[in-house]
Amino acid sequence: MSEYNFVEIEKKWQNSWEENKLFNVEKNDKPKYYVLEMFPYPSGDGLHMGHALNYTIGDVYARFKLMNGFNVLHPMGYDALGLPAENAAIKSNTHPEDYTNKSITRYISQQKSLGITYDWNRVVNTASPDYYKWDQWIFLKMFEKGLAYQKESAVNWCPLCNTVLANEQVHDGCCWRHEETKVEVKHLKQWFFKTTAYAEELYDDIDGLDWPEKTKAMQKNWIGKSYGTEINFEINNENWPIFTTRPDTIYGVTFMVISAHHKKLWDLVTAEQKNAVQDFLKQLNSVSEKDLETMDKLGVFTGSYAINPVTNEKIPVYAGNFVVADYGAGMVMAVPAHDQRDFEFAKKYNITIKQVIDGLITETRAFTQEGNLINSDKFTGVNSKEAISKITDYLISEGKGRRVVNFKLRDWGVSRQRYWGTPIPIVHCEKCGAVAVAEKDLPVALPREVKFGEGNPLLTNQDWVNTSCPKCGGKAKRETDTMDTFVNSSWYYLRYADSKNNEKIFDSEKANYWCPIDQYIGGAEHACMHLIYIRFYTKFLADLGLINFREPAKKLFHQGMLGGEGGIKMSKSKGNVIAPETVSEKYGIDTARLFLLSLASPDKARDWSDKGIQGSLKIIMRIFEYFEKNTFDQNFIDSKGIQSKINKTIKEVTIDIEEFKYNLAIIKLRQLFEYFENQQISKSTANNFLKLLAPICPHIAEELWHKIGNKDFISVATWPKCDESKIDEQLEKIEMVVSSLRLDILKIKELAKIEQIKKVKIFVAPDWKWTALSIVQDACKERPDFNIAIKALMANDEMKSHGGEIQTLLKTIISKYTDFFEIKKFDEYQMLLDAKTELEKEFGVVEIIKAETSAEAKAKSAFPTKPALLVE
RNA sequence: GCAGGGGUUCCCGAGCGGUCAAAGGGGCAGGACUUAAGAUCCUGUGACUUAGUGUCUUCAAGAGUUCAAAUCUCUUCCCCUGCACCA
């Protein structure tokens, strides 16, 4: 008997699948299905088990759909541009291109050993000019339509590196390379994509998506549609329209707060306040809103005053760290009496708190609920909810306000002052300004020769920077900002449809055939950013007429995170990263797949465990041995039990996999296997079992499939169909009854020291529903039994104390709930008759005795919820 | 801080109003097999109790709705994810 040599088996089938091009797809007559896992950033650390889990979840689904007769597109690619490659260049003097290529090579070899159904002909690599050429092409289209534009915006700046820092590179307000150097906030002219142009559609289309509800909720909150009023405040004779959802509190505005990152902040700062504001800004050493929000709410007076449009009061304007620069006007009207944040700010800086809604304001809490207006001139007495529209109407009639719909979503800042990104195809000409590079001149390729570590690397290659203007031919410089890497991942799924096209971004017909993605799989951490950008791009490309759909992914699934041994987060620094190759060598990748998927529902977090995987190996070895030991005959007739069990399993596993409940599918497969493990099964049942196993453990399924004489590949075999007529729930119940009776009999035999069983008598009350009722009725007449009866039926102690009046109630309850409690006892009686033969095989004579009346049933036992047994 | 999602028995995790002392796995304990170890198989694994059974205590904590709550509602505590230059 050969042993389970998983390394050899897995290699063999992986090669065989590749040689036979099993997973390379083209358009055909079958319905298409596009399964996509979010592509990885090829990090130098290589793939870890968490990636493997993600791809395996997708792979099981792709294999399942493939076997269900779909033409399945399941591609893989690399989101290869990004910060880590550049950090490696700075820290270890490796060129980002080399770092990336090395990482990709490693990723591919690791992924191939996972046995995944990727179509390796369609790989995309975003760092390749063949790919990012089309990122640049899209940029030009956006520029043409006015959706790509420049404006000033704040960045983290390290004066020592002389460069912009990513939020990630700022640690506690200091530079990642210079721990003593405080990061400064600087304003630079940067490129933006006008995502807000699609805000309404992005928001409205969420409802139509078959995505997790929580993700949809997060996107809605992120886009943040709100109806409000824009009110004109005058500051230094200039009009500032301020957005608010609470115009009802306009009479209570006692100060204004402008974002500390606002581009017009300095217009408001007076000479006397200059130093104070400068000092304040120095305290802000990150542009990350996360940092700002967790910091104390700080502010400083700018020296300017705004005029309240309804009261004409002069109110001070503060600069604050908790106001978002790009939302609304980047300034808020503060009503400390009725907003908690404003309240705390006012307390801190001793600003007047003016109450305008009747309600309780304490030392620590503002009154933020609904109420009647006070101190509000002609609106005094109006309910605050009504006042929202009344005051808005008034402001409109005075020409001091208007109704607006506001979105929290902001335009997407795509500029990065870094090397390893897609160059922005713009040339700055002294005369013509920002000019688009001609389409025919794309791609604007990254020059290899640059210096890292100080300033923007692209600026260090003057040959590349200096060019001529595409418009006037005069002297010009290239844009040295590159694009955010989210740009690359916003349309990659379309490129897979036609990944090698040199003429076009993709062939529309191909994209429309394969896309949108039917099932997208990736981490929940992308709920807001990536998953909004990809939707934005899809809508834009649809508007260009390139595709005929407006949403990228029909269905979305978030896999859970994989933690390290003992629940500790897997990380390089903790040294607990599990590499898939180590695992495949030790246990085989099928075992690893089975283990990872059996641990938890795919959307839940789970932890790696070296011990746990042994359990998975065990069951795989048992399956292997079972198929080694047995032969499978086409003409063998399965027992009714096996027929029922296999069909039920087919039915349930099909649903479980469809719904991503792989862990439950595995439990059912194990139970099926354990059921037939010591029996003979037919060839077709053996085939069906292996088919059910194939998506989860494809290699061993393929191996055993061939071993039992099949010639084609199980990976592309047809998924088994459930024959409902073979499912016999009654039979399964009987089996349970038989096995529990059997154990009971054996136990009695042992206890009673019976050498040889001569006869088994089983007593049952036939019409249990009726018997129970009559027992209760009897019991109700005589107090002593009353409690027993009621307790047994209702298990409700409260009932005891209410005495006789309860009888009527009981009857109702019993007739209503008897089904839950008692009716199955009658079923058991029927089953017993069926089970009789089964038991006789083992114990000789078995007699089933019906207790004819309730009195007789009572006599056998006070409350026999199980058949009474008498063994002689 | 804001937004979203969670806390289930020794551990990991199913369950998401009645058949729930709660699937499955792991661990642990006992038994079978073995010279022994390993592997494998069987049994047990909240407490007390019975031949079958029953009673009590459990699903983060507290309160509530219901004849009935792990499951529904509210409050509190803790954990995870995201917060726009990590991808």
C-alpha cells in the first residue's frame, strides 16, 4: 500500500493542470463567471498564510463554479508600485524595480504551489509601463473632462529629508528616519480627481449592490450625504458660505472655527495673532485626520471676526485642529450650547455659551436634542425641527443662504511626491502652464537613474525632468508628482479581460463579456477607499463609453484575518509569520487548505495553530487510506442509508459553498466520510464524494479520482446533482433511534449482568399527544401530581403558584406547543417498528409493546419521554 | 474622538426566539490495541443525579420584552477594522 506522499502528489497535479491548460480561459458558449481576489502588493517578505487563506477562499469558489458549468475567469496580478519598495531603496539601497521584480518572482512561485486555478496567461503587473501607460491614459481623459485638476493641499513635511512623508512615515509627530525631527505641515499644489462629481451616483447605487450590509453602511457613511443649509457669514468684508445641518441654532453661534489646514487660513490671521497661530500650527505635526481626531481639541484665535447674518453680532474666528479642511467650507459655525464638541471647545477657551433651545445644559453636557427655540428673535417658541426649514426659508428670502446637499466624500488627492508610482503625464510650460502629454507619447516611463533619500527622487534626474512643451515646443518641465497607487488598483480588474492589448486599454467587447466581477473577495479594510475608487473609475470609464456597466463587482465577500499562533498578530517583527511553503512541505497544501477553511467561517478571523493542522492531516490520511483499501464497483448498490446521506450531503454542501460557509461544508463532508468509512460504497458515490471534496482539497481529490479509474480531470468534472427522492430523513432518524436503543440495551445488559440476551421488550405510549394531555388533566385534579406534570411539560416554575385556574390556560398552551414538546414521541414509535428488524439482527427477539391507554403509560413510568426497556 | 463590526462552554468556533447543556475541531481524561512509545479506534468532557432520567448553573455584565431568550430591545465594559499619503 502506497503512503500519502503529498509533496509528490501535489506537484504532479499542479504540473498536469498547467500542461493541460485547464484554467486558461477564453470566451465560449458557457455562461461566464468572474472570481477575483484583490491582488497583492508584492512585499519583500513574501507571501504568508494569510494571503494563502484569501486566495484559497477564492479558489474554492472558482473551482465550485467551474464544476458547475461556468466559464470561470480567475486571474492574478500584482499591485507592484508603492511605498515599501521605495523605503527599501532608501534604507538598503536596492532599486525599487529590482526589489519589486524579485518579490513578484517569489510571489508567483509561492502562489503556484497553492494549487490555485489562476489563468497565468493574464497576469498584470502595475509597475510595468505596459500597464501604467493606461493609468496615464485615463488621467489624460480625466484631465480632458475637467475631472483631474490642481489645488493646494496640506502634506507632512520632514525638513531633514526635505521631502513629503506619508502618514505611515510619521511616528508620534516625528519623521520615521529622524526620530527627533518634528514633522511640519506644508501646503503644496497637488493633483486631484473630482470623485465628488460622482458622489450622488456612488451613494445611490450602493442600494443595488449585493455586498455585505456593513460594507454598504460604511460606504454610505463615508460618502456622507446630508441635507443642510449654506449660510453666508461675512468676514473682513468677504463672504464665507458656511454649511450646517442645524440652521435652527443660528442665533446661538458664538464663534467660528476654520480648519488649521485651510488654504485661506492666513487671509484671516491678523498681525497681532500671527505668532500665536504660527505656534499653534507648529504643534500640528501630522495631516492625518486620525491623529487630529484623537488629539485634544485645540484652537487659537485668528484675530478676525465674522458677522452673524441674523443678529449682526461680531463673533470671533478660531483656527482649530478638529475641522476638516475639505468638508463644506472648511469652516464651521459653532453653537456651544447645542453641540458637544463646540461646548467643550468653548469651555476650554472661555467663549460665551448662548442657549437658543429650551433644555437642560449642565456643566459638562450641551443640550443636543429637539426643543423649542428661545432667544431667537421672531423664531422664539418655534420647535427646533420646524425651525430648520423656517430659518432656512428666511435666510433664502434675505439672500443670505440656500439649501444644499453636502457630501462628506472629498476629491481624491492623487499626487505623491515619490518615485515608485505612475508618473503624471503632464508637462509644465512656462508659457502654457500645465499641458497634457500627447497620447502617442505615452507611456511617460519612470527613469531608472535617480537618487533616493533626499527630496523627490524624480527631481534628481534633470534629463528626465527637462523637456519641451507639447503645445508650443518651448522649454518645459515634467510633472514630478506620481500617482497614488490606488489609481492602479482602480481598474485592474478590467485589464485582466484583455491583459496583453498594446493598442487599447482593453477591448470593450472582451471587457463587457467578462466583467463586471461576479464575485470579488478581499479584506474589509478596503471597504471605504479602494472599493469607492474602483466604483468611481468604473463609472468614469462607462461614461467614456468603454464599458456597458457602471458597477465593478456584483458580489463582494470579506475574508477574515489570519492571526498567528495563540492569537498574536502575524508580523515579521514578532517572528511568527507562517510561510505557505513550510506548511506544504510539512503537511501538504491540501491539508493546509482544509485546516484554514475548517477553522472558522471564511469571513471570521481565525488563528494559525500547529497542533490544529494535525487534525486536518489525520482526516485526509484516513480518506486516502480508505480509497487505497477499497475498490469501487459501478454495479454495487449502496445501502439506503448511504444513498440518503450522500444526497443530503450534496444538497447541503452545494448550498454551503455557494454561501461561503466552507467550514460547515467541511463538517458535513467529514460526517459523510465517517458514516461510510467502514462500509463499501459504489463507484458513483465514491466519485461524488471526491467531487464534493475537490474544491477544498483539489490535489488529493484529483489523485484519488484517477486512482479509482477515472480518466478525465476531477477539477473540471461536473458537480454532483442531488437526488431529493433518495433523501430519507425518517431513515436517518431511525438510525439514530436504533443506535441509541442499542447503546441502552448494551448498558442494561452490562449492569444487569446478562450473559446472553434472550428477549428485548420496548414499551411505548402510542398516542403521546393525547396521553400527555390526559395525564395533565388527571394531574390537575389532584394537587400532588400537578406540579410534576406541569413542570415536565412547561418547565415553568411560576405556573406552580397559580393553582386550579391555570387549567384552561394549560390546555391552550398544550395544544399550541405540544408539537414542540411531544409529538415527535409518536414518530419515534413508528420508527421503532422500522428499527425492530435492525435490532433483531443483533439481539434476537425484539418485542414492541404498545401501552394502550394513558393509565397504562403512566404505569410504566411517571413520564416516559423515551421508550421503556425491559431486557431479559 | 467619529464610523462600522464583534464578545458562546478548557481553547478555536457553529448556532441567531422553542427539538440548546448548545454542531464540528483541538486539547484533556478513561478504555481497546501494543513489550513500550507512537499511530488508530471507542467513550467521556458545566454541576449533582438515573438503567433510561431529572434538577440546577451557563453563551461579556446589568436591566427589559415573551408562556419561552445564546438568539429580540436598552445601558455599560472590553476587543477588532477604517478614518482619506500603508496597500
